[in-house]
Amino acid sequence: PEERISLADPEWSDVHVVTGALKLFFRELPEPLVPYRLFDPFIEAVKLPDPQEQVERLAELVQSLPPANYATLRYLLAHLCRVMEHVDVNRMTRQNIGIVFGPTLLRPEWEPGSLAVDMAQQNQVVELLLAHFDHIFPV
């Protein structure tokens, strides 16, 4: 039987519980929202020397996502843009959101040796997607 939950229940009133559940959902997917085959190209994009080239390459890569992944990523990032609008209350800067969601949305199929380097670049991908949301996800 399907379990029914009500977000009105007190246990869901803590935003950290909801955020934790959301992160866990994305982390437990059989493949991340950014598919394994696109991990390296996304990381290579943020390594490009020209910031404008980084954004253009990310936009191309996002367009190459499977339709369901694209729609989900766009919806999630649009929400996270709204979260950032309340940074004075929630302290969720673009950088903090990158730290929280980078490794969740984008991870290598095999854990590499240089985990810290990859993680910084995973975070940077999310930061750039948020910073240039309107360009990368045109209406």
C-alpha cells in the first residue's frame, strides 16, 4: 500500500527535514540528475578559461539532457533561485546552494582520488547554473 504523508504534519515544519528529504531523493536515484556520461563534460565546462565560454558550454550541455532530466533540473533550479531571493533570512547564497546540491545533482560514476577538487567543480557547476539561469534555461 502507498504511504500517504501530509506536509501539514508538524514533522515537516522544519525546512531542514524537507531539504534533507529532497537531497536524499536525488542522491538515491540510480543515476544522478546530470547523467554519468555528462559528468566530465560539465566539469570540463567550468574549467574553461573564459567565463562566457563556461556559460555557453553549460547551456549546450543542459540542452543535451534527456527531457525528464532537463525539466526536473530546470524546476529545481528555478526553486533554488527563489530560495536565494531570501538570502537575508536563510543564508542560502549561491555558493552555499552549490555546496549543498553540487555533489547531489552531479557525481561521477566512479569515485575519483581527487574528491575535494571534483567537489569544488561540482559546486561551481551548480553556482553557474543558478547565476545564469535565464540564459541557460530560456523560456
